[in-house]
Amino acid sequence: MSCASLQFGAATAIGMFDALGTWGVTFLRLTVAGLLLMILARPAIRAWARGDWRAVVLLAVTMAGMNGFFYASLEHIPMSVAVAVEFTGPLIFSALTSRRRGDLVWVALATAGMVVLAAEAMSGRADIALEGIVLALIAGGFWVGYIVCSAALGARMSGTGGLAVSMVIGGLLLAPFGGSALSGVALDPWLVVPIVVTALLGSVIPYSLEMAALRRLPGAVFSVLLSLEPAFAAAAGYILLGQEVTGMRVVTIALVIGASAGITWSAHTAASRFIPDDGASYIAADTDDPAGSAESAESAAATSAASRADATASSPKVISSVTAPRDNSGHSRR
């Protein structure tokens, strides 16, 4: 339901592009969603240190870029294509930062999906523009930045207060590009309704559903389910916008989902090979890189400490940065 909410929220946003522009919709959606979350979270802003604010602002920058370029891509390519292309950013990041050489197989699978998509674009499909693919790739790059920055923020503070403030700041950063949308809302006040709907479907509702799911599902299962997001994008685009789903797009979506699910499960399998012993030490069994065994032992000790710190908030879970790039408070990516 979270994936469906995200994609139906994006489909609702597309309906406002003509009136408000892609950057205007992003500006309003992030700002409204952030304000709604601030009302719910009531962050203790006065208690934040300078480092906390730095982490919040950095997350806001990546969030603004990720959402802004993604929405901009939707003006040129179908939702299913945009989501599949955007997924390649964190997928490649996850594989390249992994010590498991086998994960390059999943990168190759995703690359094959992009080759199929490029072939369709070169065949003269009118609804696939190179500009849209480039914008989606840029959004994927900002998604990687979001992964890093959200982890940094989650290490400094718990709860959703940091996320809420980052959303508001991210929205305000887009004001120079989309602030003119306010005049459009002034001319047509009924636009407030789809703006709030988009904020709820794209941020508030998915966050709530995902937090509920995280309490009930193993992390690996949760992440694999989120790998289905490109399929939900195709369904939302077809149902709400009448966007065509061609055979080549189905192949692309299947390859990207397979790559994302594969690297997620690979990370889960590797993590399960760290066997806890009295909560303070782990046995590393990742033998793909024999030379890194000593480094793995040090990493295992650090992982043990981090796991004990997180245990008070939730049960131990392994969540791939590809499909669930959250900080340790469970913050939703969009």
C-alpha cells in the first residue's frame, strides 16, 4: 500500500504540472508535507546543536534535488520509466560500496534493463525523451546523496522531527524555481486540494504505513516488497493517466525489480552470516574478499555496537539502501 500511495501521489502531482509547473508542485508538496509532519512530530528545534542543523540542511538539499528532478522527469517520460531509471542510482551505489563481487551481477541486470529502455527510446517512441531519462538519472544521483545524508541525520537524532524540518527547508530551497506556483494557487484556490492530497499520498501516508510494516515484517522481506515500486508506477500511470505499458517497458521493469530484489537479498544473506555471541562480537563469513577479513572483523565490532543502539527502537532488521534508503528512524525517501 505504501508503494501504491507513493505512485498514485505522483500521478496526482502530474495533473497539476500544467497549472503550477513541475518545480512549483515539488515546492508546494515538500513544504506542505513537512509542515504536516512538523505538526505531528513537534520537533524540539531549540535543543538542536549546530551539527544537528548541518545534518538537517544537507538532507534538505538532497531531498529537494531528488524530488525536484524526479518530478521534472515526469514531464518528459512515463512514470514507470522514470522510476525504473531513478532506481539505478542507489542500486549501483549499493553494489559499488559492497565487498561482494557477486553484487556486480545485479548491476549488470539493471544495466540490461537500461539498454532495453534505450533501444525503445531510439526506436522513435514519442513518449520517451532523452531529456526525461537524464533528469531521472540526476534524481537517482540525489537519491544516493539522500541515502548518505539520511543515515547521518539518523545517527544524530531519533524520531521524525529532523525529517519534517528537512522537508520544509527542502521545499523553501525550491522557492526560487517553483515559488511562482503560489500565484497559481491564488488564482485557483481549489488547487489546494490536490496539493494536500499529493503531500499526504507522497509522504505522510507512506511513512505511516511503512513504519507499521517495519514492526511486522523482516527487513529483507520489506525491502524486496519495495522493489516492486516500478510496477506500481506502471499501474498508477496506466490507470490514472492512460500511460502505455509496452512489452519492452515490462522487460525493463522486470530487470530493475530483479536487480533491486537480488542485491537486497544478497545484503540480507551476508548480514545473516554475522553470528551474534553475547551481543558484543560477530563472526564474519564473507569470503569473497579474503584480504578484507581483518577489516571485516573491525566492521563487525562496529556493527555490533550500532545494532545494540538501534535495538531499543526496533527489532534487528536488514534494510537495503536500494529499496529503503532510510535513516535509523525509518524516514521515507520521498
